[in-house]
Amino acid sequence: MAPLSSLLVSLLAASAAALPQDLVERHGPGHHAPKCKPHQVRHRKSWHTLSNVEKKAYLDAEVCLMNKPSTLHLRGARTIFDDFQSAHATLTEIVHYAGQFLPFHRLFVWEHEQALRRECGYRGAHPYWNETQDAGAFTTSILLDPVYGFGGNGVGASRCIADGPFANYTNALGPGYAINDHCIDRTIQDFVSWAAHKQYADRCLAKSTWLDFWVCVEGAPHTAGHGGIGSQMSNPVSSPGDPIFYLHHAYLDMLWAKWQAQNPSVRLTEMGGKNLGDLATEFPGELFPTDIPPPPGFPGAPAPGGPGAPVFNLTRPWEVQAPAILGDPGNTTTLNHVLQLLGLGPDRTISQVMNTKGGYLCYDYDQ
Ligand SMILES: [Cu+2]
């Protein structure tokens, strides 16, 4: 990763210098963005509170996206569902452990909601997974219901999910950057899912600055959902191959919206961080921060790279190029940073996604 990172840093410097001001302005707030009117705000609810009819409508729409041929023909993608996964893979290095982590995934989930509605007639708002209710016990979460959920844990050596609406999907991408037909797989780790406990989320919500909040959320709450479900979900590159990804990231987005609402005059415009992070080395100690007692009755966490630690396929093939970073004059993320979607939806600046109910976006959360 190191040589690639330095290459990207030089690309970044070059692209920032060469960025025409009109690009920033074209992407600026209000431009081409329909205004969100109060009666249009969609209310996102926790999966635990949805009726079976609402759950079924969402699951059916996701299956529909999995059956619609790719429109963008992104690398390896056969379906619209794959287009999202493929875009995420290509963008991995610039959208994780970087300032745009939460803004990018907010827009990514929003475009997923738009696709469900536009392509598949979904009429609801994007649900989220209130993971605090299942901390330490993902195995028994109602999210994994075989009829009104995402299907259960993986089984056997392949770790393929065996039931639920997505059991027969042939995923075209992953693990990592590989183009490779396989099932949707899961290896639930209840120990890791303990990091979804409310005390870890509350610890983040108590942070007073954006930088502290973002690092905190990308630590325990983010890792809990990915590592707790395991297999494809634990892969930083190809995790959107498991549809649970979208409910997990909607949850993290809810935490950000909730944190913003505690002090909107400051936090609706508070941004920062690096434009290029390092998947392997950032945020040590953020999974189980030591200021909270360790999970009761669990053994120690698997050491990074040691036995029990997930194996990622993070070697980026030469043909997968992350786009140059646009909008910032250097390696610091600002409100002018351009969130690139590779065609999933229009590119937007971070300033356009700061408020879930203003400008381009139009939703809120039930908490
Ligand atoms: Cu991601």
C-alpha cells in the first residue's frame, strides 16, 4: 500500500493545483440541487421498528436491484446492485480513514435509496440498523430473519448464507478487488459486535469536535458492524456485496446526524481530516477503547494479523485507479471537497451533504 499511497499523494497535489475553480462552483451548494421542502422529508426508521410489510418492501426492492442489469458497467458489475459495490471498491482508499468517510457514505446510502425508489418502485425511506440493540449478539439479531430480514449466518466451509432473500445471489466482486463469482458469505463474530454497544456510540456522541467524533465513529461503531457480520462485510473494499452494508452505514449516518443536531450552528459546517488515509495503520485502539470496560466474558480481541483476524484481499490491481481528489487545495478535507460517485448519482460537494434536510438531501431519522 505504501508506494500506492505516495503515488496518490502526488496525484492529489497535482490535481488540487490543477482544479479549475469553476468545477468547485458547478458543484457548489444549491446548483442543480432541488430544494428539500418540509413535506418532502423522508423519515428513516430503525429496522427493529418496521412492520413486516415495510421490511418486505425494502427487501423486495433490494432483490430487484440485484436483478436489474448494470447501467454503469463499472468494473466486474453485472447488476445495478454490483455497480454500487464496484464503485465502492474503486473509491476505497479515498473514502475510508479520510475526512470524507462519513460524507461519502451518507451520499452513497442516499443514492442507494434513490436507486431503490427510481429503479424498483420502493416508496419508503432508507431503514437503518440500530446496532446498539444487538451488541454482542448479532447471531440472534432480527436483522438476520430468513423471511423478514437479510438471512442468517454463513454455513459450512464456504460461509455462504443459506436462507433469506439473498441466498441465491451470485456476487460478481470480492473479496477485495477480485472479480470472482461467489455467494454472499458471513462469519458472525459476536465478540467484535460487542463494540456496537450503546456505551461506545455514546462515547462518540459526547465528542466535542468533528475530528474527534469522526475518528470515534470510524473506530468502534463502524468496525462492530463490519467485523461483527464478517466475511464479505468485513472487507473494506467489497463489503457492499452484503446488503446489510447499507443498513449499517445508514446507522453510522444516523449517529452523525444526531451529533450534528446537538449543536447545529457549528456542526452543520464542521469538516476536516486528511484526504488520503491508510487502511492498515489508522486509528489504533479505536475498536475497544480502554476508557470503557472490556466486553464481559469474552476472550481477548484477535491481534491484527494473528489467528482469528480477518484476511483481506487489499492488493489493488493495476487497472483499478482511484480518481484524483478534487476540490481541496491540499491534503485537508474541506466543505469544497468533491464526493465522486462514478455515475451512481451526480457528484456533490461535502457542503451539499452536511444537512440531511437541506439542499440536495431530504431525510431525517427517528432519533
Ligand atoms: Cu465504505
